[in-house]
Amino acid sequence: MSQAAGSDMESGTASSSAQDMTSARQQHVDQASCRPSGSSPEQQDQQSSTASVPARERDSVSDTRKQTVPQVTYRGYQGEADLEHVMRLIDSELSEPYSVFTYRYFLKQWPNLCIFACDDSGAPVATIVGKAEAHKSSQIMRGYIAMLVVDTRFRGAGIGTELVRRVLHHMKDAKAEEVALEAETTNWGALLMYETLGFVRDKRLERYYLSGTDAFRLKLLLPPAEQLEAAAS
């Protein structure tokens, strides 16, 4: 399902063990780069370079990020009144059609995994929707990013990256051990963003979207809670 402007009902997702994911990380080491210690999110956006993304696409993303856009504030999902904001943003920007039941599936069960970015008038201009639950076969707690969209007027300012970081924080609180999503194989901007955040390509899904476009399933291993606590102490 996942899309990010550019995403489970993910009943058919394959399970991966930590060992498999470690191997995947080694195989894709030149596809994913992490932000250097001490650098800001803005520096990360400017410095990130992924071999799997064509140079012309990286240059295009870099040029877009130089644009100046209004400041935004972030807030969580506040109830049924926010449903129309989620639907408006996603229906206007993403190619995959969703029913109101799909939105409610996520928002009723995991309202804390829906986050908005709002402009200076308070109107939502970007959103992310996710879930976190035990995987059916492995029982590993898995986070899933179902939808991510940023209004075209506000792209290039790191808003999508910040939304992903915030939802990952909530997924860690829910004891998720890994996070999965799907992105179109042609959506270079989304692929670059996710790989910069540490996601690796797990598999290619042929004709995954209704449009016939292929998708990459991306995964991210989250460190155990005790490891995070030790690092913070």
C-alpha cells in the first residue's frame, strides 16, 4: 500500500529475521547512508548521496531543497475531525485510491501514528499514517508506514523526513523491532529520503500498484529498547 508523494493492510508481507536484515544492510551498503554525527537534518538533506538514485534525480532533489518555504508546526491526530484532512491530502497527491474504511482502519487503531505538519494558519499541509503490531508469522513487533504525503508547495524543506523521524520515535515507544513500507521504483525522491534514514531495499514487488507500477519494499531495523537506554545513559 505505502506511497510517499511517495506505503498494511499488509497481509502478504514476508517476514525477515534480524540476521537476514543484517545481511541486507551489507548488500545495500552503498544504497543507504546515515546522517553523520553532529550534522543537522538540513545538512543531511544536502550531503546525502545514494548510488542507486540517478545523478540527475539527486541534482533535481537538491535544487528543489534550496527553495524557501513557510515554516510549519507539527501536531498529532486529534480525532474524527482530522479524517477529512488526511483524505484531502492523500487523495490530492497520491496515485493510489483509498476508501474511507482504509483510513479508519489505521486512524482508529493507531491514532498516535498519524502526524500532521501545518502551515502558519494551522492548516495541515503534510501527513504520515502508520501502524505497529505483531507480525502474523514471526510475532515480531513491526511498524509500518502506510502513507506519506507533502503538499507540492511545501516540498524540499525536509518536512517528509521530519514526519518519518517522528513516527519512528512513536514506533520505538511501541517496542517495534523493524519498520517496513513500500515505495514506487520510480519515486527517486522518496527512495533517497528513506535510504538516507537507514532503510534498505528488501525486495521488488512487480505491478504492486493499480497503475501497474512496481514497488520496492524497504525495511529498517530498530535497535532494542535496552540498547537505546544504554546509549542515552
